[in-house]
Amino acid sequence: MKYIRQMAIILSVTCVAEILKYFIPLPIPASIYGLVLMFLLLLTGLVKLPQVKETAEFLVEIMTIMFIPATVGLMENWDVLQPILLPLIVIIPVTTILVMGVTGRTAQWFLRKKEKQK
């Protein structure tokens, strides 16, 4: 029952994110709205970490399985991707490094802020 409740919380946040995406006409994916919403709920204490922790860890563990349909879709559309292959080969590593750098700096900032509070 605990896992059903945790999944219900996560799916509720996802549903609200989809509704926000519908009503806020910005070019931001609903998943980003969901991440920000869940972050705010955890930050404010409206949702406590133990209320979603085990199910969230499970979802992170199986995340690679979720990429299989996207990979198959890419393989099926190889003829469309071939003309833009060179830009993709350049853009993907550059953006990956950029995201890793920003994520690392953000994590460091939060850790320093947490240490100062102690």
C-alpha cells in the first residue's frame, strides 16, 4: 500500500505538470514543470521525502529501460536522421558536458549553502 501511495503522489505531480503545460504557453516540457513542482513540494514540506523516496529510487533504477522505445524510434527513422548526423554528433557531446557542468556547479552551491547553515 505504501508504494501505491508513493506512486499516486508522483503521478499526481506529473498530472498537475501536464495541466500547467497546457495552460502556460511556454516552450518548456511538462516534465520540467513536474520536476520544479516536486522540488517546491519537497522544499516547502508539503511532501516529505519518505513519502516518495522508495518509489522514486525504483523509477531511477529502471530509467534505462524507459529509453528503449525512444531508441527503437531513432532506429526506425534513421533515413530522416542521416542528413543531420554531423550536427547531432557535435551538439550532443557539447550539451551533455554543459548540462553536467551546470548540474555539478548547482550541486556544489547547494552543498556549500547546507554547510554554512550548520
